[in-house]
Amino acid sequence: MDKNKKEYSKLEAVKSIIGNFESVGETYADNESYDNLVELKNIIIPIIEDLREESINSTRAEYSMHESGKLAYKILADIRELIEDYEIK
């Protein structure tokens, strides 16, 4: 239970640093939301690149590196599935 609470706290910390990025239809608020979305991109893209690099370790013989690489690959696969399942209407 403590582990889930800790992870939730990290997510909330990141969200509070970035700020809201949902547009609301008002220029001033939406300009701020857009800037926050750019900040989010500046955080997410390097993390995805790091995951890609770590996923290469899935072919390593060392157990810990192999497992870490497999997990990184799984995370990337989950992200891909989320994107592919999303349809803009």
C-alpha cells in the first residue's frame, strides 16, 4: 500500500510542476495550457528515449539488465497500445 501511495505522490508532484494543460476555450488560460503542454512534451520525450535505450538491455545475459530491458520494452509497448487505441473523433 505504501508503494502505491509513493508512486501516486510522484505523479502528483510532476502534475503540479507542469500545471494544467487542458484547453478551456479562453485565450489567456489556453495560452498557459499550451505552454504547459510544451513543458510536458519536454519531459516525456526524453523519458521515452531513455526507455528505448534501456529496452536494448532485454537481449543481455545478465539477469538484472535483461529484466530491466524487458520492463522498459513493456512500458513502451503499453504506451504504443494506448496511442493506437486512441481515436480522435
